[in-house]
Amino acid sequence: MSTSFLRVEDLRVHFPTDDGLVKSVDGLTFDLDRGEVLGIVGESGSGKSVTSQAIMGLHKGSRARVSGTIHLGDRELVGASEDQLRRLRGQEMAMIFQDPLSSLHPFYTVGSQIAEAYLVHNRVSKKAARNRAIEMLERVGIPNAPARYDSYPHEFSGGMRQRAMIAMALVCEPQLLIADEPTTALDVTVQAQILELIKDLRSETGAAVILITHDLGVVAETCDKVVVMYGGQCVEAGSVDDLFYSAHMPYTWGLLSSMPRMDRARAERLEPIQGQPPSLINVPSGCVFHPRCAFKDHVPDDACRTVHPDLLPAGKPDHLARCHIPPAERERIFLGEIAPRTES
């Protein structure tokens, strides 16, 4: 049995709608140790944020059908009550949301919101909570923190709001931090500062971190291992080196081809992935990526269209890929030795 700090096994999050069942997450499994940073990548609508919300227990009370298991240490979260989850949020696990302006209450000062998060989980005086909030604002690099404690969210820049959200998430020193697109809409200088801050705090506290992003450059800079999601499923998982230097799944190849690379010369233009992400109500049969895959004709008997591939080891036990193409042939395709087969 895995002894990882966070263990997600066969997680499914389905939403019943008038048009049908939306399978936002469909059979996701991964684990994470303390001190590790896991990147979850994929296009919009692949199930990244829904996964993070399921870990935080934010689907409780909604119409979502959540199954599978999520273990945080020795606690099982899928079957936990709302009261149990509320005690864990902030203290044992915390989340940095994508849009800090909508996550901070506009009618309360930034400092008072951080102090409140500390008061909820600690029996301390309001003065002690204020001092703790100021300490956290200083820790995340907010200048003149005692004065900025009384500022409102709209008086902060985008980068400062994101820093304040990080301060709020870390005020109780949780052991699991989930960052959902923490650098969206920030300029590149502030992005670098935020990512460096997350890495520093991971090193200082030993917390496990899940970084949800669509930016593979962020993954390369920050993460230890990666889960690639497509159509609500994990299609590849492994270390950062596995992903960048030995990817085994055509969707991952597409993601890598659509980003600029500094480690190789390119004369041609970047190559976007053709087609559109699948409907999560009508998920394609067989391999979920086959309608957009340029290599499906490498597989005989039309298996890509009819047989759902398992997530199997791809060269290493901890490098997994969901693809019908034989592993040896995948390696040659990734190295550019085999080109897609064009239809005659």
C-alpha cells in the first residue's frame, strides 16, 4: 500500500445536467509525497480545477457525484463530512485560487481576511492574529506590511493580491497547498516572483504542492513530477524529465510541439494541436484523444477508435502512458524518426 502523503485513487467527478452526464474527472489516480511539487497540466476543460476542488471537498452540497478515494495522510476525504472538511481546510490543506480579486472579499481589508483565517483554526487573541497576518504579508514580500494590512483588495495590484492569497493560504502552515493557475493574467516578472515564492515556501515548510497550469514552462521550472490530463482522464504521468525528454503519449507530444523550446533549434513554426477538446458529455469511444491524434493509423484494427487504452508503464515503472502505439515505436516517433502516416 502507498505511504504517500496524498493518495488519489480512481477519482470520478460527474455532474448530471439536462443534456446528459458531464464526466469532468473520470478515473484519475496519482500520489504525492511531502515536499514534492506535482504539476497537473492540460487544456481548458480537461478536469484540472475540478480535481483540485474535489480534493478540497468543495463539491459537497452540490449536484456533483464524487466517487473513488482521496487520502490525506490517514484521513479519507471523499466520505468526510462538511464539518470535518472545514476543519481541514486552511489548517491541513489550502488552495490558492485562479482569480485573487474574486476570491478576496471586497468589503473587508486584506489583513483582516488573513487574520480571520488564522483565528478560525487557532485559539489566539485578535492582536495575535493581526501580528500573524502582518508577519505573513511580510513573508510573501508585501512592502510596508503593517500599513497594507488595512488596505482593501482593490488597492492592491494583481501581483500583490496573489501574494496576499498565498499569505492567507499559508497562514496556518498547511501540509498540502494547491495552486490553481496562480500566475494567470500576471506579467512575466511577477509570474517568476510568485513561482519562486511557492518554491521557497515549499522548501521552508516541507509542504506538498499541487500546481495546476496549462503552461509547460512553469512545470519545467517548478515541478518534480507531472500528470497530463485530457478529457477528464490522466493520459500520461511521470517525472518532469520523463515528460520533456521521453514523452510517450501523442497528446503530450502536441503540448510540447505547441510551445517554444530553447533547448533545440527550430526553423519551422510552432505546431498547434488540430481540432477541439472533446465534449465531456459525449466522450469519444476508445482512446479519448483519437479524433485529434495524428498517429492513430499506426495502430492496427482501428483499436484507437474502439478500445480504451489502459494507463501502463512506458519504459519506467513510474512513467505511465495511455496509448495503443507500442512503446518502442512511441520513442522513435518522439525522436522524430517516424512521421505521422498521411491518408492517401
